[in-house]
Amino acid sequence: MYLGLSESARATTAEEARFRINYPNSRPRKSRIIALDKSAGGTLEQLAAGYAGGEAHFLRYIEAKPASDSLKMLPVDAVLEDLAGKRVSLTDEVADADVVVMLTTAGASAEAAEVIGNACFVRSKMTTGLVVSSADVPALELGRTLTAMRPFAAMLVVSNGDEYVGEMLSALRV
């Protein structure tokens, strides 16, 4: 019978530690964090205030709009707004992004997730959906939001408060 170390245990030994890379990722991710509703916009502003470095753009979803003729793959684009109030195109923001995070609150309409999710899908961009919930939101409303977002996010996370959202973005290297 073999009583050696498991693969996980062996990976944490001093002998294996010499193979680890001890410096941060050489290329920061170009992230787009997009609030889909007004309440998520408040969370977005808090996140941006505590953000240091990197290449993240904090944006609010404003409305869908017809795509330009140069976008044959999708009939819909969207208007986004940065925290300074400057309006930008979803297409332009997604084209330059490595990862797109859609931030919404439980019970809010997630129609914007379809527009953003499709724009990311056709460009092979990683998408994450973060749904901020609370104890006073009925499970049915949370379920509706999750069901609406699920087809458009590679990863979907529910947070029971704003503080976890910042930790999740850090885990995604945003």
C-alpha cells in the first residue's frame, strides 16, 4: 500500500516551490465592468473608488441601439457610459477587452445581459455575471434574474452583499 503524498500535498512542498513564478502577471487584463441597472451603478461607483491600477473600465449600460453597417454579425449594439458621463459604444469597449463583467442586482431586469453577452460571444470574450442579492429579495426574483443572465455569462456568481463583489473582481484579476 502506497502512503506517499497526494498530488496537492506534494505541490505545496519546498521542493516544488522552486518551480513557482514569483512575480505578478506581466500583462494586466483589460477588463470592462458594466452595471446593468441603477442599483448596480452604486456598487460600481464604490468598486471604482477603491480600484488601484490595471486597465479596467467601469461602465453603466444605458440602452440598446441598432448596430452600424460595419457590424454584420449582430444587429444590436449598446450605449454605455463611464463614471465621468462620457458615452461609449459597447462594440468598441468589448473589442478591446479581455474580460467583461456584468454587474446587476437581484430582481432587476437582465435584458442588457443578452445584448452584452451576445457581443462578447461573437468576439470570444470571457464573460462573468455578478448578481448582488440580499435577504429581503424573494427567491423567485433572484431566480428570474439568474435565469435571464445564465445563457450570457460563462460564470455566474451570486453575492449577498456589495463587499464580496470586490473580492470576486480581485479573484478574476480585474
